[in-house]
Amino acid sequence: MSSALDRLIKPHGGELVDRTGPRPDGVDSLERVVLSSRELADLDMIASGALSPLSGFMGRSDYESVLESMRLTNGLAWSLPVCLAVDEAPKGERVALAGEDGTLYAVLDVAEVYDYDVKREAELCYRTTDEAHPGVAVLLAQKPLYLAGEVTVFERQASLFPELALDPAATRALFAERGWRRVVGFQTRNPIHRAHEYLTKVALETVDGLLIHPLVGDTKAGDIPPDVRVECYHKLIEGYYPADRVVVSAFPAAMRYAGPREAIWHAICRKNYGCSHFIVGRDHAGVGSYYGTYDAQLIFDEFAPHELDIEPMMFEHSFWCRVCGSMASTKTCPHGASDRVVLSGTKVREMLAAGEEPPIEFTRPEVADVLIEAYRP
Ligand SMILES: [Zn+2]
């Protein structure tokens, strides 16, 4: 078993971080810092090693280095700040980290408190300071100081989907048990229609296994809620994927909608879960028209291959072509737009809301049924 584990890609930085530990004495009397839902999601991912090599919230030098050069101060690739915002510096050397409901999750040993320039962070991470951008809006509403330090998490957050809650150590053990070495990760925050089913299967043709890893943390208003999506994934996989080649598990991160930088961050996290490959479609983690179509793919060129280690698999949009008689993309199909079954997101939503199934070439009927039920007023 250990040799099967050794054959998997190494975690980012070489070791899987584990910041879980027993509840220390005297936690109840510590000063409390209340975390936002996104900060709590980050905390839990630090605990599980999903954000290896991070062992806590970032200090100023790492923060600056990540903003400026997409590397930690030790030179390791890292594309997004993972910070904890507070109103004021704590008085003690140790604080308790709590949720908005008062639940205590962790202690943080205070290393540093520093101020930061919100606009600069927005510009460098999101490439915009427009407050209509959902990630920038969260940033602009943050408290004014960052509190840095290592964390010890003694209370894990309850998962919305306990059956899908697998930490990096657990996905790695599962991959090893199945004898997989090359595993492709697929990030999604949408139901999987035929186009994305096709990408995952094309990728799976070249590797040992597929991790369908839907993000279940915060998303923006208007995105399809995770419980509906999870039901769609189950129906799709039951009907159309070989069970012994696929693992479905929840990715607990909150969406930042940082486009290119988030694509790198998503890839690094999936490396920690044991993926050797990562699917990057057009406009990965994008929103509105803030990023160019290929920006999230091109940004991988800013890293030498060994820096990320995980291999991005870049894809074009795909569709059913009536002449090819198959799924295809502009890379593989020579026919025209009128031969292709392409529907806009708006059109699909209208059809579903009207109780109408999209064409079978666009969505599997089992998935359409779940969505129609969810859209029913
Ligand atoms: Zn064609």
C-alpha cells in the first residue's frame, strides 16, 4: 500500500500538511476571532492539507511575494493570498478561531498583524477593482488588517455532503487502493452537460482515473446550488461512467472568480489531493468578461513544468456535431456552426424552467430531469 501511495504525485512542497490536533486547554478563555464562511473554508483546507504547504494564514512577506510573483518567499508556486482579515490586532499571543454561530474550530498562534492595500490586491489577483466582480466585492468588504500565524484545528466543519467529504489523504489512499498513478482532476461548479462529460472522458482515455471534484463552498447568487448539482453528478455517473475509474468528491473551497490565478490555485490544490493532471477549459474560474477566453490556460506558461508538477490538460469548448455524429470541438470538427448543437446558458435555463428537456445531444435526460425538478417554481 505504501508503495502504491508513493507512486502518486507528491503533494505541493513535498509533504502533506496536517494541521489537525487535540483541543488545547483554556481555549474557551482565549480572545476570539470570527471567520467569514470563506475564511472558514480556507481554514479547513489548511487543516486537511488541501493547501499544502500552508500551515496557517499568510504573513506579509508571503502575501507580497504571492501578489507580485505568484510564488511564496521560498520560491514555491502559489497564486492566491490565503489570509485572515481582522479589525484590530489581538492582545494575546494565541487566539481562538470561531464561526459566526460561535462554534470554536481552531487556535491561531499570532505571528504578525499587518495592513494591506485592498485595491492593489484586487488589481493583482482579479485584474480589476470593479466592485461588480463577485470576488472583488468580497475583498472590498473585508476587515482592514491581516492576522497571520500557524493554526491547529480541533473541530472540523460539518460537510454538507458527508459521503463526498474526502480529505487529500483519503483521496490519495483511494487512488492507491485502485492502483492509479495518473489521475485527472476536474473542477466544476455547474451541472455536467454533454460538453464537460466529453472533456472528462477524453482526459480519462489517457490516464488511470478521474476525480470529479465539484466545488461546494460559497458561489455567487444565480449559480446552481450544490445539492442540486450533487444529485446531477450522481445520476450522470451512475448512468454513463465506469464506477471503477471515477471518484466523486466535494472540493470544500469557496469560489473567488479570480480566473487565471484561480486556475493555478485549483491545480495546486488538486495536486495535494493526488491528481497528476488537471482539466483547464476556456475561461476557467472566470466571471462576466473580466478575463480573456484563454487567459486561464496561458497563465500556466508563466511556470516551468517542474514548478507545478501537475500537468494542465487544456480544452476547447465542445459540442455535438450532427455531421460528425459525435461530440467534437473546433479542434476536431471541420463543420459549420449550423451543424452543431450549441445552446446558451440562458436558453438552457429557459427550457428547464419551462419543464422542457434540452436535446439529448446537449444534456443527458437523467440530468435534465433533476434540473427541471429544481427549477420548478
Ligand atoms: Zn463535425
